[in-house]
Amino acid sequence: MRKGATSSDVVIHLGFIRDFSKFEDNCEIDKQAIEDLGSRLAGSKRPLIVTSGTAGLATPGQVATEDTVLPPDFLFPRVSEQTALALAAEGVNASVMRLPQVHDTTKQGLVAYLIAVAREKGVSAYVGEGRNRWAAAHVLDVARLYGLRKARSRCEVSCGG
């Protein structure tokens, strides 16, 4: 990872250990990995794109946008976004790609689990009046987003944009 970050034009952080029995430990490993990647890019204009999610962004009655900031009292052990923004504040060319549930034709993230439970129980549960939304994107569309961000980052670096 260190060698790759040192020799790459753009670093895209997508990894996360999905063993949820050790979630807090894995969140700390994720934070350390992002910090390490950022330290390899410090002093350069090479971009670091860190993957984050949309959990914690919703405020009842309001739509979250790319300008929505996580509340300071958001107590969630995964701090990928906060770590990237801290690196950016230190001058690293770091940005965040917030993703909803990502799916393909065979796996639909956590929704696949909810569908399986509904089929098993014969009922589908919902919160309140069922007005909540669960954003999702196809994996190929997400790949295109990273490609667009990578191209934009290269232009910002090489074109002075």
C-alpha cells in the first residue's frame, strides 16, 4: 500500500474490512490506512480520494447534499470522511466520495439481507410511515464516478484548475 501510494498519480481508497464482529477495530485500521496514504502524498498535489458513506447525514425533514457536513456529535466509529478532511486541512489533496448502497445484478448490499429476512419471515418491516429513502447506485455507475473524479483531479494538478 505504501509503495503504491508513493508511486501513483492518484490514490483511491476503497478498502474496508467487512468483519462486523470487529467493527471498531476495523474502523481504526481504516483510519490508520487513510492517514498513512495521506502521509505518502503530503507535499505533493497528487490526489487522495477516500470512500465514505451517507450514514449520519440525514436530518429529519431535510435532504442531505454534497455540502452537508457530518454533525460534530456524530458518534460512529468509522471516520473515513473526517480523516480525509483533516488531511485536506493539513494541505493534502484529499477529497471524499460519499457512496450510497452499491449493488450489481447479483448483490445489493444490505438491501439483499433485508429482502432475505422479509422472504423468510413473510413480512417486510418499515420505520414509521415508511417514508424513509435508501439511496443506491449500480457498481458500474460508481466506477464511472471515480473515473470522473480522477480525471478532474489530474486536471486540477496538471492544468492548474
